[in-house]
Amino acid sequence: RQPSAVAFSECLETWFRQFDQKEVWRLVEAALEDDRLLLLVDSLDEWTDETAARTTSDLLHAYIQFHGFPAILVSRPHGFDRVSLQGPDWQRGTLAPLSPLQERELAVKWLAIHRRRLAQRSKEATENENSDDVLKEATDFISKLAKSNDLTQLAEVPLTLLLLLLLH
């Protein structure tokens, strides 16, 4: 939206300042200058204008290559297929889906934390937490998910599993 090109460091500074994080920006700026920065870029696939997304991707790639700092880019697969940083210096990895055991363990942990928070809000003692109840609720939740192929696939992604659990 700027009339001319904007430096990457200016973009970062603007972003931190608009959220009133001037102190954090100073730390990031120092890390940029002394090569301590690990850049994590998420949402490359969440663009509304493909030309702007490609331009941003190209500028980001040039900046990372020029400064030589490490970067990790996160996207859904279709995002990398349409607008991605490519070249011999980039490696592509894919996260494995959660196994059914991992899904159950995550559900148990989340439910235990959720119940603890509810108990604290209502001033109940946390000693009354019954791990058998949490285990039963998690098992019931996972078995309900198993009845739907679509939900089973969604539950393989940790964030989606937690959102489904929250809705449950």
C-alpha cells in the first residue's frame, strides 16, 4: 500500500509499533544487526492478491539471502505451491499428522488444564480433580471424532484438534 518500496526492517518496526511494542522492536532490531535473529514467517498462504504475494515473497527471499540469517517459513501445502521461496538453499519439510495416541494424549492434557481453570474460577479446590473423569471425557471425545471421516482428518492437526475439543 506504500507508494514506494519499504525496507523489511521498516515493515517490522511498523508492525511492532502499531501494537505498542517499541521495546520488543528494539530487541528485534539489535538481533537483526548482530545476526542473532531467527525469522519465523507464518501465513505466506493467506494472501488476497497473488501479485502482491509474489512480490512480497521475492522481496523476503532477497532480504534473507542478502543478510544470510536463518528463516523458517510456515504455510499450508497449497500456499507453497502458489507463492513460495525456492532455491538450492531452501529445504521443504512436512509435518506428520498426529497419531491416534497423540490425539488422545493431547485431549487428556487439554481437558485437565481446562477443568483446572474452571475450578479456579469457581474457587473449588484443584485436589478434587479426578483424572479418571478426564480420561473418560477424552476417550468419549475421540470416539465421537472417529465416527466422522472428515473430523478424523481434521483431528490430525493439533490446532484443529484443540478447536474441535473446545467446541465439544
